[in-house]
Amino acid sequence: MKIIVTKCDFRTLGADVLALPFSSVELEKSLSASGVDLQLLADFKGDAGEIVVLYGVHKGFSASRIILLGVGDGNKIDDWRKAAVAFASKSVELKCQQIAIDLSRIGDFALTTGQSVTSLAAAFVEGAFTGSYRFDRLKSGKLEKKGRDEKSLDITELVLVAHLDTVDEIDRGVIDGEIVGSCKKMARDLVNLPGNYLNAEDIGKAAEESGKRAGFHVEVFHKKEIESLGMGGLLAVNKGSDQPPTFTVLDYTPKGVVRAVVVLVGKGVTFDSGGISLKPSENMGEMKSDMSGAASVLGAVEAAARLALPLRVIGLIPATDNMPSGTAQQPGDVITTYSGITVEVGNTDAEGRLILADALTYGKEKYNPDVLVDVATLTGACIVALGYSVAALFSNNDKLAEELFQAGEQSGEKVWRMPLWDLYSEQIKSDIADVSNTGSRGAGSVTAAKFLEKFIDGHGNWAHLDIAGPSFAPKGSGKVNGGTGFGVGLLVGLLKKLSS
């Protein structure tokens, strides 16, 4: 999608559709100033994401269609982002290829939201990427009616009409929004690929392609190297698979002063059957999304490189599938992780924490980072606690927790902090090993976080993000199902805060 910023009169744009944004607070006044007939629009309230499509508009408009676009009361950046998603999604539905929006009043919207013009422009562009996203690369098109003249669903051009005073700020926002939006799209594509199209080695290849594209170093460790490293957690989960594991290291080092070293760890289980502790068959196909943490880390590292942030950002992705077979690990097995800590496997479906354990210890030992964050679709218990829109945040550092919370508010990828009290460690004690990978029935997301905490080697600035709920939209939950790219915007928001 090509993005153009222009200073022309929006009425003269000959786009397939032109959006006119209105807040609910100043709706009548703004509509009158735009030359729109109020008598026809009694039902338009200006709610965030509300859309009214007008056809045959005259009074000097050149666009084929006009969309009245609600941005709510104008106080929240989330409403602005929601409006962008709705506008782009509707444009795809209408098969519009050239779309435009009047941002001549974006300065006023910035004042009411308390945001900069650059932030609002970035949020709008990112939202346009989100709303226009469709995953159709595996469709053959052979079921379409013969002779049907199907116009492309892709938006080819987004035109932002700016006032002269805000052009430079919008330009900067476009750059940020396009980078985050495209990196999130990459992450969504990876999550949506089924297990027979994406295995551990494919994740390594995707990382190498990203590194070449954005200019950062990538090293992929294969099975023999993983064995040499002694990553017993990753190897144990991989025992039941026909596909070898990989451990991918992404290393972005900026030119000039490095303000901090950040290690991001992403869970890369390309398909999770549960192993010997087999999952129920219903909706098991959605377990292709169990590598969403890996996808978000890859997207965040690429975005950091393209934004040229003054941080060294290391991405670590342990990757494998989790399958049942005659060679698979069994409940009751005891394994030795990279750290040397032994783990009793109470349930083979608690596999993500085993591969993250190795990567967390490796990241602390190898890089001694200022900040250590892991991202994973770790527990169903997290969904029970917070639903499908919010990720669980666990951290041993109040400042880092607050920075992640604020990054979530700004990016729209919300997190809620959960407890890490020592009393939960009692639930993961083992009689025969140092620790068990499962606790009792209650507080499943908390005991999973307490398990991971044992592998950070005392690092005092660590956070764990359980994104099991918001990382994947189940079938029937909206117009676009599947991977959401959740985590990319959140991590980039954190990295920007650490850069300032």
C-alpha cells in the first residue's frame, strides 16, 4: 500500500472513497462546514469506528464515494485507531483501491486527545494496515464463478490530505505507522500459516529474510548445535516430532551510542498438539498460532532496525512443534535444562515454558541485558482471567511494568499486571526434581510465570507477557479471523520508551 501525503483540497481528490472524520462532540458544526446535507444524516452519531457511506455526492466533491467516519469524543488515541481500522476494512469490502482521508483538522484532534500530530498519523496508518489485512495466499480462486470480473481487494494507495502546518509531522507519523503496520502484517502472515507450511526451520528462514530486509544479523542454530548447547527443554519438546528444532538469534545493533541492551524471547511452537497429554480435538487447528510470541518478537526486532532505535535489540526464538509419538517425552519424565535446573514434566502440554526456560537463561548468560522480556501464548488460564482482548503482564520490576502498561495504552495492545508472589511457588514444587512444569488447578498463568522466573538467573528487570488471548481471533469473532500481530506494537512502544 503506497501512502501519499498531500496539501491539495480534499474536495478535488478523485479517489474511490474519501473519508471525512468527525468527533461526536462537534458533529453538527463540522458536518455543516464540510457541506454535507444534515437532513440525510440524522442517524450518524460520530461514535468511534462508525461509518456512513454516501453515494452521488455533489457540491464539489470529486471522489466516487464519501465516508463519514466517527472518531468518538476525540479524547482517546484508541478511538482514532479504531476509526482507521473500520475505514480500511470498509474500503476493502467495497473493493476500493485508492482511498483518501481528510486530515486537515488533525491538529484539532491532537489537542483533544492529548497526542502529537505525529502519533495520531502513525496510529491511523497502522490502523489502515490492520483494517485492510486479509490472509488469502493459500486460496486458489478455483471456486469463484467463471467469467466473474473480480476487482482486486487490495488497497493500492492511501492519500492523507494535510494542512500546510502539519505536513512534516504527518510525514514522520507515516514512517512510524508504515513500519509498525507492515511488521505487524508480517507477524500475522506467519501466525496464519498452518503447520504444514511453517515449521521450525521455516521460522529461521523468515528471520533471515527479515534480517536481510532490515539490516540486522541473524544466526540459526540447528539440532546438533542445540544439542551441543545442552538446551534440554527445547530438545525434550521436540522429541516427538519428525521436524528438527531451531534456535534463532536476531541481533540488531545500532550505529552510534547504544543506550541499552534489550533481549526479547518469543515462544515458537509451530503446532501444539499437546504431545502425549493430547489436547481435545475441537479447535485444535488454531494451535498453529502457538508461535505468535516468536512472530511478535521477529516483527519488533525488524521494526527497531527500520526505525534505527538507539538500542541493541536481541531476539531469541526457540522453535519446534509439539507432537505425540513413540519417541515423545512422557508425563513424569525429568529433563535437564540449559541452566542445569532439572524439571519434572507433569504435563507435556505445558511445553512452552520448557523451551522459554532455555532461551531465557541463554539470553541472560550471553548478553547480560538491561531489560529481559519474553512473549508467549502460554496459558488458557490467562484467557479465563482476562479474555481475548488483553494480555497478562508479569514483572519483577515496577518501572518496567509501568512502561509496558503505558506502551499498551498507546499502542492499543493492552496489558494487565498480575501477581508474582512467592506463595505461588509452592504449587510448582517437585518431589524428584528442582521444579515441576505444572502447578495445581488454580492460578495457571501465575504458576507458569513463576516457573519462568526460576530461569532468569536473578535478573532484576524482567517481564513475561502471556498473549494467549489477544494473539489469535477465533473463527466467527469478526470480519477477519486468525493472527492479530498482537505484541509487535506493544514491544515497539516499550523500545521507544527505552530509547528516550
